[in-house]
Amino acid sequence: MEKLTKIKHRIIPAKDSQNNSYKKVLEIKGLERGFGNTLAVALRRILLSNITGIAPFCVRIEGVEHEFTALEKVSEDIVTILSNLKKVVLNYNEDYVKDNQIIKLSLNANEDNRITSNHLTVTNAPRVEVQNKDVEIATLSKPGVLKLEMFLRAGRGYVDFEDNKKFIEEKEKELKELSSLSKGAFIAMDSVFSPVVNVAW
């Protein structure tokens, strides 16, 4: 009986990844004909939908009751600010984050001009870090006009804002206890938990 060839694998930097440390190539050698696609499809599905990650599910902004509110001295509208917050890449150690634990990030901009993800501070969880600290969140013409809190949780795959609204209702008491803001609604947003954005072969 003919034996299968021993499969070897290694992770190598992508050829065009000089300016992107998040891009990697997994090289697998020794596959028989047809096995490459079989493995690639399975790996793609696992990487995109089955890896646990951390993502925001709601935001509270001082004095804002819904996403169509306008803030004085802030160039961006609330929808744009929420969209910018979704671009923030977060890293966490699952050993330090409990199931269903709500993590709070705070932003209190005591300066004017360009506010970035570098201004976000994790307040209640160790080993949770903002990876890309240069994401532009808002532009202010007066210091202190933007105070916001972003609430995160761990999960898998994708959860739309309607499901997150239900989660907010269930956790409303806990969210109010965690929040330091005096007024403002908890605005639901979509959650994309997968830390992997794209897989190609």
C-alpha cells in the first residue's frame, strides 16, 4: 500500500507585508492532488467564523440619545464616529476575560483637533489592548466636548445591532453601573468578533 507523503507546514511573511505586520502566509507542502482546495476551504471557514475575538457592542456618548444627534464643536456626526470606532483593532488574553464579561473603554478628550484611538483607555480589564492607535475617531474644535464609553464583549462570528439591542436590554443594570457618564443612551452597533479580516489561497 502506498503511504501518504508527510505534510510539512510553515508560517512565512507575505511578500507584500513590509508595511502590514498583520498579514501572514501559511505554506503547506506535500499535499496530494486535490487536497489543497479541501484544506484551504476548511481553514478559511474556521479562520473567518470560528475564532473567538473581542468587539464593541454598544457606545455611550455624553448627551447623545440616538445616532442621529449632532454634537457641537465636533466635525463628524455620530454615525461617522461609530463607524470609526469599528475600525479599532483590539487584542485580549482570553484567560483574563470571563464569559459574558463587559469591558469598558473610555475616551475623554481634553484637547482639541484630531482625536485618535490612542486616546482610548481600558478601565476594567487587564490584558485588553488597542493595537492600531492611529485610527482617527473625531476632530474637535474645543477640548472636552466629546466624552464617550465603548463597551466590548468576547464572541465569535458576527452579531447585528438588533441582537445587540436585546443584549443591552438584558444587561442594562450592569451597563449603568459600569458607566461614568451622567446622561446618554447606550447605542447598539454591529459586532464583528473575528480577528481575521480576509483569507485567500
